[in-house]
Amino acid sequence: QQQVKQSPQSLIVQKGGISIINCAYENTAFDYFPWYQQFPGKGPALLIAIRPDVSEKKEGRFTISFNKSAKQFSLHIMDSQPGDSATYFCAAGDSSYKLIFGSGTRLLVRP
Amino acid sequence: KAGVTQTPRYLIKTRGQQVTLSCSPISGHRSVSWYQQTPGQGLQFLFEYFSETQRNKGNFPGRFSGRQFSNSRSEMNVSTLELGDSALYLCASSLPPGGAVTGELFFGEGSRLTVL
């Protein structure tokens, strides 16, 4: 019940294309859903986050879509760029002072 | 403003040894969390500390322990190392108590432990 399932494991997109990463959760107590971006040799960094009272949040080329009834949320990267090539983690949190992370998606954007 | 600092960055140990990893949070951050990152497993929560108190612990054996000092710096210790403990250990700090309000964790670059 504490798991966050993330797919796909890896993704290859052409420059200018749309990258889509999906996550699903079971625990209805989760009330915070961030996405983290990690470059090789670096720690993860917060990219964008959403709370369940909204269905979509957009920041630049990055959009989170949230479906509370389906317990799913996704990250869309519009106009994907080679610089977006990184590993992306979805996560879910509640009031227990921890985040449950998905297993990660390695995104490669080809020039 | 300096980020989260973790030391050492790389270390190699042999089975049965113990290791201590250190984390200095961002100035003013009082919550420190530790995560283990392995290929294909994502980030697994180890524990979280606030004001020298452990407030939550993940599903790891008792060989994994941690503590936080009065200046918010934290250490984690792994005793009787096993091959499966090879991983990147990430420390993260947050400003609000536990980060539960914003959820934003600021991660260090990690300590990469190799157990031979």
C-alpha cells in the first residue's frame, strides 16, 4: 500500500517531442505528489509538485496531471530538449515525514 | 547559500566492516532524511530526524542507524556490511519540520558505498 509504481523504466524521445511518465499509488492518505529530476553524479532536485486539490499544474514545459479517482499522476515534458535527459522520479508523501519514491524513469532526448 | 554536504563522496569497504556517513544540511534546515538509492529500486527511505529525534524509520534492518546533532548535522551508520549494502546514500534536508508542509527535500550529491 505504500508503493508508488512508475512507468516506463526508460524512455527515448526525439528533440521537440513530448515525454510522458506515469505513476500510480494505493495509499489514499498521500496528499503531496512531487517529481524529482536527477542528473548523473548529482542528487535529485525538485522539478514540480502537486496536491490533490488540483487536477493539473504547469510550470514552463513541465506539466503534472493528477487523477485522484484513479490514483494516478503523470509528468508531461513538452518540446523535450537534450538537456532534459535525466532520470525522473515521482514520489508521494503524507504527514509521516517521508516521501515514497517510484523506481525512476531514464529519459533520453535525441538531438 | 551552501547546499547539503555529504562526506565522504566515495568509499570502499569489505564485508563485515562498518561505515559512518556524514551530512551537513542547508543552514537553517532542521529536518534531515536519509535515502538509499540502488539501480532499479529508486530511492528507499531510511530515516528522518528533526531536533535530534528520529520521527520515522523505513524498513531496513537494525544494522542501519542514524543520529542528529544539536547543530542539525546528521550521521548514519551501517554495521556488519553486506554486499547488498552497496548503494548511493543520499541525505536530504528540509526547512519546515519534516518537510511535511511543502514536501521539498534538498538532496546532497550522496555518498557512494561499495562493499567488496
